[in-house]
Amino acid sequence: MSTQDVLRPLLVTGGSVVVTLVLGAAVDLLLRRADARHPETPLWGLLRRCRVPLQWVVLTALLLGTYGQSRLARGHERVVEQGLTLAMLASVGWLVIRIVNVVVEVTFTRYSARSREAARLRRVRTQLTLVQRVVDFSVVVVTVAAMLLTFPQMRAVGTSMLASAGIIGIIAGIAAQSTLGNLFAGLQIAFGDLVRLGDTVVVEGEWGTVEEITLTFLTVRTWDERRYTVPVSYFTSRPFENWSRGGPEITGTVFLQLDHTTPVPALRAHLGEIVEASAHWDHRNWNLVVTDTTPTTIEVRALVTARDADAVWSLRCEVREALIAWLVEHHPYALPRVTTGPGSGPARIDHGHADG
């Protein structure tokens, strides 16, 4: 083996790596300077995430164009070309996905800077997230298809499959009916504004916050940190409660069973003191009324409002605890009592028999 046969591959491969590293460093430097000059937008800083996939695209493209001159793989040129082509296609797909993610983040950041309405921000974030997932999925499918088409055998198979595309399409449609249904349900949720990220919903009797929405399933985080994972079609085919619809504000109630002698006006006044001192109350409304009565107790309902579902839960617990503590300390007779003494009823009449 001559010296030229050793130096040529080293120069070609090493030169490609050096050019790639220099280009990546130059692009990163330019993006950092642009980010420093324009702090009002995160675009340039986020684009730095694309440096690594960009370097892979450049490196594979350089190697693909120069490997023939290096004479490194004599007799295996076709295999090397195939491998470099696959690597370049994968790198391009990776780069496109990174760019799409950056565009989505920049779009939401700019929109959130103009709008302060929480419900609208959740709706836009949900729509952008699902659009991003659709685009990412499409890029992956196109990339994999392009990689497969680089194999001559796959092109021949693809040509033969076109003849039976109708039958295959019918079979695939039947097999993927549930998946496609969830896919279209996800798009309906995103653009129909049925449910959004951050919404408080009730699923299977449990209330929680929508934590993640994908093309096929939706995750709800309950108040006790459990996760409900349900198909997105659940929210398009069944009735459900969305406590954030129209705004996150919500009204909560506290029911107490008390004695008939309860001083309701004093209890109502004390409820006002409790909500005024609470950090969870949103200063919209509060009230206390007697809603029902039984032979032994009365039902008292305390109504309070809060900024969201989490706050109203905390406020309800706070009100319940404070009212009971106040009654125990100042009016213990108002708590329900169970009578254990003998009852007083009409005197029993003894029907005796007369002496005959």
C-alpha cells in the first residue's frame, strides 16, 4: 500500500470533519451574536438547537460527494454510498423536526407576549402542540419512506404493491379504524376547542388537569398525582365536565348537618370573616343558607368562589374546618346530637279483665 493510498482517505475524511466543525462553530457564533442583538425574540437562541443535526447533514453530504476520491472502500463503493445516503436522509429529517419545533416555540412565545388571556393561550398552545406532532410524524414517515426507496428491492416491491393498492387500502383502513378515529379526534379537539392543555376536567368521576395531548391519547393528572390516560376519542364521544370552559373561575359548596338551634346569622357572619381572610378566595361571591331540614338536623350550605379548581378545593377544606372549629368553641350545642334517653310518649293503658 502506497503513502498516497493512506493519505488520500485521511485528507478527504479529515477535511470533511474539519469543514463540518468549522461551519458548525461559525453558525453557532453568528446565532449567539444575533441572539444578543435581538433579546426581544428567542428565535436565534432556539435555532442553536439545530447546530448538531446541521453538522451531520453537512458531514454526510461532504463524505457522500468525496468518498469516491478517497478510494477508501474499493469494491464496496455501493455499500458505502448506501450507508451515507441513509445517514444524510436521517440527518435531514432530524434537522427539519428541530426547525419545526423552534418555529412552534417562537410562534407561541410571540403570541403569549401579545395576549394575556389564559384560556386563549391554552387553546393556542394545544393547537400548536398537535400541529407540531402531526408535522413531526409526517417528517418521520417521509424520511423512512425515502430511506426505504434507496434500496432497489424496495422500489420493485413498491411497484408491485401499487397494483393491489385498492385492496391493501381497504384492509389497512379496517385495521387502523381505531387509530385513525383517535387521530381525527385529536385534530377535532385541537381546532374544535373542546379541551385544552391546563384545563380542569372530570374523567371517570375524578377531576384533574389536562397534562398532555397527543394524536392518539390524552393524559389527565388528578389532584393526588395519579395519571389517567384515555384515548382522545373519549372526549368526542362521551359527555364530560370541563371546569375551565369559559374561564377557570369556579364555585364551590360546603354542606354541614347541624342542630335546629344553630345561630345561622352568626354562622353566616363568621363565614364572611373566613373568606375575607383566605388567600384562595377570588372576592367574587360567598353566601350561607339553610337548604334543607330533617326531624333531627338542618342542612346548611356555604357557597364560595375561587380562581380555579385547585383554589376552590383548598378553600372548601379551609371553610369546612374553620366553621366546625368555631361551632365547637362558641356554639357546641349547634352540632348534631343523638338522643339516648328514654322517650316520653302517651301512657300505656292496661286493659285488665273485670272480676266476674
